[in-house]
Amino acid sequence: MLQDSHIIFPSFSTMTQIHVKVEPDCSEFKVEMGYMPKFYLENKAENGRANVELLNRLESILGDRPGIISGHKSRRKKLKTSLDEDTFRRKLEGL
């Protein structure tokens, strides 16, 4: 006999969505804060390498692994994170 089970998935309503810009193939990694944070990435935008670098660097900085909702092949991306926007920005400004 099967019992009812409940599986809890993170809801997009509890996740913060943040729009960012990326500039791949730069000489060094840096972040420029503004209305839309801009990330200068060292990897080229080939085979998703720049996206992987963005997510790995953000995980290292934020202590939380964000995800890309949209813009996988664009320089403008929409990210999701469990952090609120103020915490996200505060951690980036500390670089």
C-alpha cells in the first residue's frame, strides 16, 4: 500500500530574479555595478564556457548557486537566486 508523499520543490515565487549583462573574452574578471550589474568574464562565449564561468564565480562570491532562467545565448541574462536582491548586490559591491 502506497502512502501519500509530498515532494517539495523550490518555487519561483520564493526565488529572486535578477537581470545582468555579461562581456565575455576579457583580460580579467570584474564586476561593474549599476542598474543592471555587468560581469566581465575571461572565457569566450563558446559552448557555454562564459555561462559556466559566470555561475561558478557567482557561487563563489554569493555562497549560493544561481541559475540562468533566460539569455543562455545572449549578453543579457535573467538569473534566479535564493538570495534577496539587496543581499545579492551587497555581496557583489564588496569585491
